[in-house]
Amino acid sequence: MRIAIVGGGIGGLALALGLHGRGIECDVYESAPDIREIGVGITLLPHAMRELAALGVQAPLEAQGIANLESVFFNRWGQFIFREARGRHAGYALPEIGIHRGKLHTVLYRAAVQRLGADRVHLDHRCTGAEQDPEGVTLGFQDSQGRRRDTVRADVVVACDGVNSALRRQFYPAEGLAFAGINTWRGVTVHKPILTGKSYLRIGSIDTGKMVIYPIVDDVDGQGSQLINWVAEIRQSGAAMNDWNKPGRPEDIVPMFADWRFDWLDVPQLILQARQVFEYPMVDRDPVPRWTFGRITLLGDAAHPMYPRGSNGSAQALIDAATLARELAAAGDPRAALQRYEAQRLAPTSRIVETNRTVPPDFIIMKADELAGHRPYAGSIDDLVSQEELRRISEEYKQVAGFALKPEG
């Protein structure tokens, strides 16, 4: 069986490793001409780590990241709202890890090259489309200079080529990105540890400005400083989408958070001292009724692009990959395997897409803000809302996302 994986990101490489572990050979076609450690941070939740551990890459990821101790929520005045333990500290068998996205990608890429062989991982191959016939699929490719590459024949094609997937576009040509006026900026800053040095922070809400902050590398300067990943988000009526192909500018972001100076963190300083900033629009796509078309199926962001809330996009791609590898390893027609994979994964991921739009984890902050009349609260947060009620909101998201300690039923 000839399997072509279009896209060598997290989902594509995880699928390749999962197939190889089951004795199934495949080829990966990645559009980037080389693999470099670019980008900013990513959080690997326990259900993501479960799949990565099964692929044999847990140890290098733990060594290169930071295991979160806690998740803490604050309003935009820096007032405490809610705290919960995370990962092993919350009773999971595996940690929740903050890590540089480039380091995660490098670990997976090196494992794929080592196990599959360098001749199975093809860089500088941008997919331009696919044609099916009764015997298989013919894939077209270009290099980064726009020159045509040789076509590739496969029995099965898996589109792992992201939110702007060329293969998804072939089946849904009229589809557009869903943008609701929320723009984001992502940066990394060398900074002294914040709170415990293993704290994942959410501050404020998208309607008035929101920050997500967590460490991804320890002791980067020999003096105990960490590389801190941060994400700034805000919803503005009538806003145009940020251009995700250009660097962000700290001076464009700081005015939104100018008075966010707390006893425990100076947010404007964190932004202004950034080593690197990228700007992105917060976009997803509406869930679609099917991913599988004959011998072609979609995976990860190509199948279910979702708002980057709850640190769940990478986890769902990893679960997709494990599910599809398992089904392709089962005896029978590979086209039936693609259908079985879709039947297991389409509905749960569609529900997460909708939940990330409406009731994401930071709904905890939105709820507290509403109860406080969108002003700083006096006294204790418990006078507004109980910690039990906020914990219920958190647990409901975990149930939907698939990483609750005690699943429903």
C-alpha cells in the first residue's frame, strides 16, 4: 500500500511515525524547503502527550520543555479568579508541557527521518492538487520557486497541509475562513520566572484584551531567566484580518495593554522586550459534513481548523493521526479504513470547533467579569462566584476536548 502524506507538520509527522510503528511504509511531502526551529510556543496537554509517548518521543520533549504546575486565571486588573493544578500535578499519568513549537517539530522530524529514512521525507514539495482514478491517486507538486515537480502515485492520500489545505480546497472550493474580528499577536520574551515559573496564565478577555502567558525554556541566560511565550488577543468590530505572513510590532500591541501593570507582572514591559513577535488572525472554518473522498482524507487543521484556545489543536491532530494509523493497519480495503477514521473523529472535533468559539476555557474570566459588572471586584472572588462553579466550567471544556480525568459515563 502506497501512502502519501501531504504536509510534514505535527499531524503529518505523527501519522508517518504511527504508520511506521505498525509496519506500514509511507512518504511525507512537506512544502518547506528546509526545517528550522521557527515560531513560538505550544502547550502539549496530557492527551497530546499520551499520543507522543506512544510514538516514543516523550523523553526529548520533557527534556526540552517545561511541565506546567498550574493554570491561573486573572481579570484585566490582575485580580485572581481561579487556579487549578495541571498535568501530573492534577493526577494525570502524563505532564502538560509548554515547549517551543520549533523544538517539537524538530523532534518529530528527526524521528521520522531516522525511522522512515531520509528518502521518505521529501522537503520543498508543495501540493498543487490531486486526481483520482479506479487504481489510485496522482498528486501534483511544485517547489518553492514555482517549478513543477514529478507527479506521485499513491493508493491513499492524507491531507495534513493545514488551515489553507490545497486538497481541502479541491473538495470545498467555495469555502472561506471564518473570521470574527479577533486578531492575535504571539511573541517570546526573556524574563524572570512569573509566579511559580511553571504557571500557565490567562488574563482578561478578548472583548477588552486578553493575554495568555507561559514559560517554554528554562534558564536561557545562565541567570535563571526563562523564555516566556505570550499571546495577545482582542476582538474589534470591523477589524481587518492580521497578515500572518509578516512580523508583528510590539509598539502596535502595547497601547491595548498600557495599564496592565500588576504587582506580579508588567505586561507592557513583557511585550516591548520581546525577542520576536508574529501576528495572526484568529480564524477557523465551519465544520464540514465529510473529510473522506474515495482514497483521499483530511487530518488535523486540514480537517478541523479551530480557534487556538484551550491548547487543543495539536492534541486533536495527534489523536487523528493515531486513529487513522490504527485503521489503516487493520485488514481490508484502505478506503474503508478512511471511512472508519472519519466516523470516529469528525463529530468530536466538530464539537470542539464550536466550543472553542463559544465556551472556551477563558469563559471563566468572562463569567467573572460579567458578575462583577465589568469592573474590578471588591473583597473576594468567592463573593461573586464559587470556585466550584468555575471548576465546573473548566471540567466541561475538558470533557468536550477529551482530556477529563473522569470521562462522562
